[in-house]
Amino acid sequence: MALKIYLIRHGETNFNKSDKDWGQNKEEGLNDWGISQINKLSERLKNIKFDKLISSDLKRALQTSNILSKTVNMKIIQEERLQEYDPGEVDPSSDKWVEKYKLMLESGMSKYEIRPYGGENIWDLIKRVKSFLKNLEKEKGTIAIVTHSGVNIALINLSQGKEKNDFINIKQDNACINILEFSEAKWRILSINDSHHIDEIKPKKKLYENQEEIKQLAKEYILNKLNNLSGEIYLGGDIKNRSFGLYDRTYKRYKGSPVESYLILKEKLEIPKEWKISSIIDGIEVYEIGKIKVREVKHKVNVSILHDKKEIEEDLEKIR
């Protein structure tokens, strides 16, 4: 019997509405929007028979698990190794810390021993996630695992045998599902960052007036980004349908419509390292390749990699 896991990120917290990627405030709980997201998640998973429900022991993950447990009728197993990466009292991406880190490396300190004050380093996170993954591989059946963005990213990469320097950049929306299967000593990815179940509670949107101008900006950006890649390029979604606008609250960490583009390939593509996996659902890979700015607001730009236009039912506009 193979092992199948549903790797879930907790619902939204107020911290998640910021641009920060990491944080381990143990008392940070779900906001009202996050609770609504997990209700939708639970509804989607209600007919799946889980053999176990494992959760990070941080408050936001446990709140998520408590809602889910009532739907799937499973007792929660708490696991401290699934806690989010804890950077301590500094922002590990800040210029100040990056400079300090560089100086410590140059002084001869090992990267494994350099830690922010009161926190851990990325190697500490990898060590505990790797330990959890090793234990997980002894399990059978279907298991729901509720944890955090950083843990999910590490676990997915480690399952594929990747070392830290080769980690793939992966997006994790609040309340998203990643599905992985372990069989014959090998992990297989079935889906990544599937959060379609929360599209039903998408915020209201106010449309921009200059739709054609924005579309032209998006076209130029996409054509420049994909200039060296062969294949047909299309536009879809809000940018194509003249419904591009601003949400009345942050949604999936952005304040407005995404730009959806499609690359129809005739041959295999080596994905640029700087692209971030936005999702893999039903075999269709979507990557976040950058951002355009409209009235000082950043809008993400996605590209779906297809091999045939028939793979998507949406009416598309060809731009190359």
C-alpha cells in the first residue's frame, strides 16, 4: 500500500497580508478570512478518508487542523518538527543581516553555525524537516499534514532529493493543498499549491479605467521575459477580458488581478531558476515570472506551460 499525503498550509493570519515570507510568532492565529478559507478547504476534503492528521503545534496550524478534524473526523497528532522557520529578531532578507552574514562567513564561521539572535538558520529547518520526512516514509495510507509555507517548500524539495542550493522556488497560498505520493522508495508530486477551493471567496474588485494601456504594458513585459523561448504566447484571464483591477483586500498576497499568460511549447523547456512555481494542477505547470506595476501596485505575472492549446478551455488572445 502506497503512502499519499495532503500537505496543507494553514489559513490566513494578519501577518500573512504583509510582504514578509517568514515568521514564527507562536501566538499568531487565523483571522476571519483565514477561518473562511479553511471552511472551504474542509468542504473540499470532506469525502477523503484520512488515516492520520498531523499538525504543526503552532497556533495558526492547530486552528486550521481543529476545523479540518471536525470534518474528516480525525484526532490531531501534534508535531513540533513542523513548526515554521524561526528567524528570531531579524529579517533574514534585510540588507543589514545579509551584510552581517557575509562578514561572519568571511571571518571563518561555518554557515551551519550562523544564526540570527534568538532564532535558527535555514539548515536547522532542513534538518528537522528531513527528520520528519524520514519517519513519514515508514507510514502507509492517506495522511493530512497541516503546516507552514517554509516547511512545505523544504519538504517538497527534500522529497525530490534536492539540496538547499538547488531548492525550487515554490509559491504556497494560505489554505493550499500539495499532494505527494510515496511508493517503491520514491516520492512523486501529484499537485502543488492547489488553492482553487478559496476562489469562491475571492475579494471584490474595482476595475482600472485604462484596460488597453495595462494590457499593452503586460504584453511588452511578457514578450520581453519570454523572448528567448520558442513557442506561441497567449493572454487570458482578467488582462484579456478587460476586467483587470484592484481587490478590496489582499488576496493570495497580492492587491490586484494577476496577469495570466500561456506558452504553448513544441519541445521540452528547462525552467529558468528565477521562476517560481505558482501551481501544478492536473499536469499543467504555472510559474510566477515577475510583476508589473500599475499605479504603484504590483501585479504578479504568471505563465502556464502547455503543449497544446486544447489543454485549457479558456478563450485566449494570441500575442506571438
